[in-house]
Amino acid sequence: GAVVSQHPSWVICKSGTSVKIECRSLDFQATTMFWYRQFPKQSLMLMATSNEGSKATYEQGVEKDKFLINHASLTLSTLTVTSAHPEDSSFYICSAPAQGGAYEQYFGPGTRLTVT
Amino acid sequence: GQNIDQPTEMTATEGAIVQINCTYQTSGFNGLFWYQQHAGEAPTFLSYNVLDGLEEKGRFSSFLSRSKGYSYLLLKELQMKDSASYLCAVYPPAGNNRKLIWGLGTSLAVNP
């Protein structure tokens, strides 16, 4: 199956700083990518849909100015958590839908963010 | 509205069979996924059902009834490594940007 990578796999940052997380489709092109957040022992929560060449679509309640998404190429989407606070500490996961007629979504391995 | 229901937690014994149910009410339907997620890891694909019936894949099988808005994941010969969260997700019709609608997941604990 297709491979989606994320970088970094974990990051610790200080409160007030910004952190950028990269999501790459390694062997296929992804015009759309999805960003999720998951708190411990909770389900996936979709944050936004990243669209190549256009603005991201954010889910209700997600601050677009705090979670900046850029989808500059067909293989790369980035999520920047700006002015991070301890409550932003979470597991961030990206996914990309399969190409052609397949409906599967391929997930990146996730990024564990800890804000101190 | 969009709604997917799964049991929150289940417990089973190693070697046994467990069935995890999922009911859904969505505006449109274009398939249902089951994903497995171990703690601290990303979800991994288990199955995709778009037609009614049972799909068997090794120890795991998935069933779908579109008329009842119902699916189940059947795990046979349970192993300790099957302890994980199992997520049910529905795929709305095309045009929704391929955004899945997720259930809250069922945490399965397999005991020796």
C-alpha cells in the first residue's frame, strides 16, 4: 500500500512557541490530506482538510489562525501549531485518500506534541 | 445529522471470538471502514465494506447491512496483540472531499 510519512515523530516545545509538522505522501500524489488530533484514550478528531493549491477547510471549533495548514505541493502538507499552549499537547495524525477508485485512507505514523 | 455508534469498551479472552458492532445514521453512504489502532500509533486499515454481506480476511471478518445501517467486525482466535481500539468509519458519497465520518472507537481488552 501507499506510504505516508510524518515528521517529526515527537516534539517537545515551550509554551508560546510554534511547531511545524510535515506530512508527506511518499509514493503517490495527494491533492487532499486530512489532519486529525487525538487526546489520550479518545477517538480521532478531524481538524481540517488540506487542499493542494487552495485554502484548507477547518472543522467547526478549530481555530484556523492557530493551526496553520499549507499544502504547497502534491506530496506535502504542513500543520503549524502557533503560540502553542500545554492544552495543545496531543497526538497529531495526517492521512491521505487512496488514488483512483480506491477509498482507503493511508495514515501517517503520527506526531506526539508535548508543550511544556 | 451524522451519527456513528460503537460500544466504548469490550473485554474478551484469548482464543475466543468477539463481535464489535457499529450502527450508523449518515446522509448518504459510500462504504464503511474498520480500522485498528494500538495505543500511541496511527490507525491501520482492516476492512472496507460497500455491499451487503460478510467479508472474511483471515481471523478478521466484517459484515454490512445497508438497510439496517449496521456493521460488525468479528475477531476470531483472539490474541493478546488484538488488544487495541477498533474504529468504525463511514464514507459519504463522492463530493464530500472523501472525508470519513468516524465513530468514537471500541477499546478491546484481550485477557489471558
